[in-house]
Amino acid sequence: MNATQPSSLVSEIRALKEKRRAVILAHNYQIPEIQDVADYVGDSLGLAQQAAATDAEVIAFCGVHFMAETAKILNPNKVVVLPDRDAGCSLEESCPAQKLADLQRTNPRFYTIAYINCSAEVKALADVICTSGNATRIVKAAPPDRDILFVPDENLGSWVVEQTGRPMTLWKGNCYVHVEWTHAAITRIRAQYPNAPLVAHPECTRAVRVLADEVCSTEKMVGYCRSSPADAIIIATEAGMLHRLQRECPGKTFIPAPTDRCACNECKFMKMNTLEKLHDCLLHLSPQVELSPELLARGRAPIERMLKLSALD
């Protein structure tokens, strides 16, 4: 489409949303302009809950591909579009479904817990899905007589082991963004701001997590930052989160945790979505997420199991 002034583009997006009877869901890591036009901004758990509850005819999912797939699994009869079909995820790529199936066959006692950052095919092989916001609850609820296989994030998995004491076999995958933070880089920023607490995502390595005052999902970061008496807080997660935090806690200063290479850290996949692409996907109802009926059915049960357990919070 032709270049358009942002205010005009936002107006067109809102008009298209009404015309399509659509809802716009956006992850906390999306660019600020998309967060500001979205109907709901949140983490993977909140987005899944919103997708499950919506009565909209069209879901415009501003995130990465696996998130839009989750929305489609929960809404097989709705149109689910995403601004950029190529917005992927290093965690999803690290866990091919066939390799997971091969590993599962080595131990019939495996109870597979799949972090939501995985493909629909992997979800269909799982017993239950989890997010960073509910992973400890999901693991605690796992059958005590089964051997837990946790895929695909080994850092989130190791943090959950620390929280629950439950041994698990961990898939060797990670988020390429969150492993960029190092113990040395975090130590330096903490020395620079000695009175600022550090909040880190559990996808960070243990070397970073041990330096944090709080380790939690992006949604729980909002609650922590609201209640903290600190005027400044260091945030070790994807930089898009700072916009959400600044909006929710306008009187506070949020400091992006630097890596050894840069002053902040962004996900190249999350940043593939733009206002122009959001406009076009609502205009053309494309690209759409399409999954086979079998995959939709097999993927739904472990997601619904997660949502049921999360509703107990």
C-alpha cells in the first residue's frame, strides 16, 4: 500500500476492524504503534485466553506464527490472520515434531509438557501446554507417576525445576533473544543503577536469573512493577515490553537490560509486523492461518487442559 500518515493509517485500521467484525490481539513484544491500536495486549497466556473467549468473526493476531496457530486451534471456524506469515520463533524452530515423536518413543512413561512457543504439530504431540506465566502450576499438576518431558525451552524448564523440585527431561532449545543477556552485562547495569531492582524473564539463562530480584512472565512483570516502591526498574526481556510497562506505570523509569553487544534487545520476528501489514491483512483477510481438521482436533485438547488449570489461579 502507499505510504500513509500514521494517524490516518490507524483510522483506516480501526474502520477495517469494525467492517470485518475483528478483534486485534497483540503480544507485549510488538512495536508500540501496534500495541496502541490493539484491543488487547498481553502475554501468551492472556492472548490464548482472549482468543478462546472472543466472539469476533476475525482474529488479527499481532505476534508470531505459533501464537496465531494457537488462536486458530481455539477458533477453528473463525478467520485468523497475521500481519506477516514469516514471523517465526527460534524456540519453535528448535523442536521439529518428528524429532519430538522420536524421543517420546524412547520412554512410554513420558508426560510431555510443551511450552506454547512451539508449532501446532508439536502441540498435538503434547499432553498439556504451558506458558511462562503458568508453567509452575502446570508442572505441579502433572501426574506424579510419569516422567516429565519439557519442550522446547531448556532455560524456562530449568527455572521450573528450581521452583517445583520436580525433575524433568529438558529439550535443548532456547529463545535467541533471552540468551543474549550475560552475567557480566547484567552485573554492570546493576552496578550502574544500584537502587533499581532487576526483573528477568525465565527464558533467560540461570547466570542471569540468579541476579534478578524477580523472575516472571511479561504479564506478571506488570504487577511487580506496579507494586514495587522503586522509581526505576531494570527489565531483562524483549524491549517491546518497555512500552507496555511505561503505559501501565507512567510515573516510573524502565531501564532496558543491555547485552554485551547493544543497549537493548529486540526479537527480529516480533518486529516483522507493522501497521501497514496489519492494515493489509485486515483489508485482504490474508495471510490466513490454515490447519488440517485432524491437527485442529489433536492440538485443542492440551491447550484446553492448560486453560482449565490456569482458571484455577
